[in-house]
Amino acid sequence: MIRPTDAPTMRAVTQHAFGGPEVLTVADLPRPVPLPTEVLVRVVSAGVNPVDLKTRAGGGMAGVLGEPPFVLGWDVSGVVEEVGFGVHTLAVGDEVYGMPWFPRAAGAYAEYVTAPARQFARKPAGLGHDEAAALPLAALTAWQILVDTAGVTAGQRVLVHAAGGGVGHFAVQIAKHLGAHVTGTAGAAKHAWLRGLGADEVVDYTGTRFEKEISGIDVVVDLVGDEHDATSTRSLSVLRPGGLLVAVPSGVSPALAEEARARGVRVAPFLVEPDGTALTTLAGLVERGRLAVEVAAVFPLEEAARAHRELAEGRTRGKIVLRVAD
């Protein structure tokens, strides 16, 4: 059964209008109470993702969340504080991580969140909360693209655009774990690091047209989109016949779909979903040293606006995280 909460309010980063990072403000909000089958998690760290920036400005998941005010964030790492009736997989005191409710509001930029227990998993052993909070949305995106959508198998050739970013650096490692030959596009400063993560080839997109260097690809993980130098459309030319491009930020426009049909290749849109089972699998990869987490910077909750500004610069290696509590 649900126990009474110890405190009526919590600190959270909220916004009352769409706009730039300056709309993010810290406020005291009601502390949530878990419903049956839900847990209350005391948030220690929260990940920051590109979808947060887009939603803050009125794009991204704003159509799902509706008009402000709302609390951004979906990546959570913390400790179970309360359990609702019917929860059998977690107990008070368990350290957990997850991406609850996506694309509905999770409110991760706050001291507490509630969500169904099975949308969380136990935090990888030996991993701090900052690193664990960097995992869920980005690693689930990479896993669900490569395993569930593309069904990548050993020996296939995978191209990851924006390989040095949050999703990208996980996609490189997961594709390599699956036995693929992995090529990534990234700025030159990230090449040695990406090779250390398992990339077989890295192409500097700032100095060459990647389609002139790459061919015979089975799966393109496109984390850039046609809005940036027609990356999706240009990527069709590097696919083998019947190959697949998974378009993450931009989706599949009618023009892109028609071009793919003309070339004899496939395209698919993608949206990540909560998956506690996959999170458990990913935790196992982390614990066995098969999946590394790169955290570029950690900001206190009160500096969420600064974290958004840094991520917007587009040069982040890995993930940015908010520290909510010690």
C-alpha cells in the first residue's frame, strides 16, 4: 500500500512558457505519490537530452506534454523511496535507473518522480548515479534501433552518424557487441576515442563528404537528419540494395521515402519507448565492461539552463547530466 509522503513539496526545474534556456526556473512543486504498481524514486541525477532542448522551445515532445507549465526530463537515476501496491520487482532502498513515461511527461528535472516499477531497472553495479543517468534514453535508443528495428547481426556493416554524441557513442559500442563492422562520422577530435570504443572506421564529416568514403552499408543509424546538410538523403547512397536507414531526429519525409524506393533501399522512422527489460540487459553490458558511459559535464539542478546551452553548442562528447541531490 502507499505510505504517506514525508514532505509535501520538492525542488524542480519548471517552465511557464516556451523559449530559450532562460525560461527554465527552479520552483517548489507538490511531491508526487505513487499509485498502485508505481514507485516513488528520489532522484540523484538526471540526464539531459536533445529532445529536452527541442521540447523546451516548443518542438520535440511539446505536442505530447501540451502547454507549459511542465517539468522536463526523462533520464533518471536514484533510489526507491516508496512503493505502491502491486510492486513486486523493486523495494525501498533499491538503486534504480530508467526512462519513465516517454514521450509523456516524466518530470526528471526534480527531486522525485513516480512511474510504473517495470519502467525502471536496477542501476548497474559499480556505476555512479551521474553515469547511470546518462544511460537510459540514449542507450535505449541505440539498443532499440540496432536490435529491435534493424535486427543487426554479426558481419553486417553499420554506419552511425554523430557517433560521438549521447546516442552515437552507445550505438557504436552496441553495434560492435552485436558483431558488426562499425563506421562512425564525427569531428577529428573524437576519432581516437571512438576507435577505443570499437569503431572500425571514423570519417571526419567536416573535411569530406562521407558518401565519397563509405559504401556497402547494411544499416545507417542517422542521428543528424536532413535538416543538417541533407544527411538522411545523402546516406541513402551508401546503403547496399535492401539496406536500411533509421531516421531518428527528422523522421521519414515523403521525399525521403520516395528517394529510398527509387534506390531500392529502406527507411524507417524511430521513437524510443520505456523498456525495463532492455535496461537490465544494458546494465549487464556495463557490468561486464562491454558498454562504457561518457559524461561530458555535470551541472547542479539550479544550472539546468547552462546545461541546455552547453548541449546546444553541438560539441558534447557523450552526455550532460544534472546533479539533483548528493
